[in-house]
Amino acid sequence: MFKRILVLGLFTMAALPVLAQDYPRFELGAGYSYVRANVTAKDQMVTPAVSASEGFNLQGGGGNIVYNPTRSIGLVADFAGYDVTGLPKGTGASATLFTYMFGPRFTYRGNEKFQPFAHVLLGGAHVSGSGSTLVATATSGIPINEFSGSSNSFAMAIGGGFDVKVANHVALRLFEGDYLLTRFNTTLNSAGKLTAANQNNFRLAAGIQFRF
């Protein structure tokens, strides 16, 4: 009896490393990211209210850190930075966006190679910009007015994608698509104060994941 218990115990201990490698405990990822931002500015000081919408392309990159407490559930920290492209030329205008979000990720690991996932991430966004305008005057020619500013907002991403395993500790994130909500102040209310409004944006990403 003692020998059987000893053999069973040794077998269990030998199997523990295999079980521990059944899924990665930690992941580090990096890659390219694209955002299509949709901004609507509204003036409610006039009746009826006047609004104007504009779309912007943002390109950049980001990274993520994941802790997987279970086989299917992970806790994600997601960071990304972007430059706004297509701004008017000749004005020196530039703008950047930075997002930082956290939340749960659900991964289906029924297939060792192909693993789809979905996540809900909450956090914040920071946008900053600068530029210059030319103003003609009767006496001094054309001086340059320079401007800059920044703003913070709530941010939320809902979406998912899939990873494809290419090595023991490496996977390619071939696709990630998210609905990205931000709430920057783009509405001028009837009291003349800027208030938050929804910006319904979309994010695409691809990259590489390192698993440990």
C-alpha cells in the first residue's frame, strides 16, 4: 500500500509542471494600431442647435500586459499612443492621442494554435494638440498666432480578436477590432460651457504576444 501511495505521489508531482503549462500565466504584447475617430461638435447656444461632424485617422502603436488567473479569464492593462494624420497642411497643426484601459479578457483555448478572445476595457484618454494660424493686419503684415491645448476623457473599448501560436512562447495577433468610446468636451451648452459628448470611434490592431 505504501509503495502504491508513493508511486501515485511521484506521478502527481511529475504531472504538475505539465498542468502548469496548460495556459500562459503572463503575456506581453506590442504592435501597430489604427483608430478612426468620429467627432461631432455641437453649439447649443443658438436655436436650433448647430452641429458639425468630422472624421480623423490616427495611427500609432501600443502594448498590453496580461495576467491569466484561470485558463479562460485574463486581466488586461492596455496602453496605446497615436498621431492624428491628415490635418491641414501649412498650419503646423499636430495632435496626439494616448489611451490607457484595464479590464477582463475572455479567451477560448479549445484549440492550441488558434485562440479567439473578447474583452471589455475601461480607463481614460488624453489628447493634446498644437498649431498656428496666419492673421493679416493693416500695419504689421501677417503675424503668426500659435496655439496648443490638451484634454482628458473617459475611454472604453469593447471588442476582440484572435491570436495564432507560432512558437512555444510566441503568438501573432493577426486581428483585433474594438468599438472605442471617448467623451471629450465637444458640446457648447446653452450656458456657454463646454460639456462632454460621445465620440464613437473604431480601433484596429495587430502585433505579437509573448507568453510565459
